[in-house]
Amino acid sequence: MTQALAIDHICIAVRDLAAARKVYEERLGLGPVHEYVAESEKIRVARYYVGEVALELMESTSPDGDVARFIEKKGEGVFLISYRVPDVQAALGEYHQRGEKTIDQRPRELMGNRYAFIHPPKDMAGVLTEIIEGDFRPEKKD
């Protein structure tokens, strides 16, 4: 069974990225920030590191994006938790062999990283789970 090596990042869905950044930076002293847009995921992101774990504030760039739909249904809040695994493709295969539902049948790629989404099961409090290979640090890819 594939084991999660670490929590890579936690994503929080927000309506207004600039306003959320101001709050998180002022109240928690977060910084420096790395901002990026992932057109394939329809998101604008502010990424901070708290120790080895990243915190991402995510704003949708489109009303039909997953973050926009999440906010419409549930309001702002924790959108997903991403776990680092040694091999995303192998982990997906294991999920499928066990009959578990995944959103992705094969890994997606963004900024040189492979990742996939697992359906949010009720027995995991309905939290969307992402598995990611390697060290997802977009600031290293610039």
C-alpha cells in the first residue's frame, strides 16, 4: 500500500484572493508569498510555507471552475489536503484495485509535477484528497 510521506499543502478556497492574502499575512505573519495562475485548474493561487507544509489560498478564475463551484456549494473554507507519495501512478493503481473512486484515472501535470485527485469519501470527512509526487514548489520552476 502506498504510504503518504508528508502533507505537501493545504488549500483554502477564497472568493477574493487579495482580501484573503491581507488577512492571512497580517494575522499570521505569513510570507514570503509565491503567486501563480494555473489555467488548467482555473485558479489563481497565493502559496506560503509554514515549515515544510505549504498553505495555498485559491481563487477561481472562472465561474465554472472547481473552486468556484465549491464556494457556491459550501462557502469559503478548506478545499483540499495534498499528500506527498512516492509514485502517483502506482498509488492510483492501488486505489482502483481496491475499488475506490478517483477523480483522475491517470496523473495530471502542472509545473513539472504529477498529481491526482481522489473522490472525497464520507469516511474521511468528505475532504478532497490530492496525491502528489515529489516536492511541489512552483517557485523553483520559474
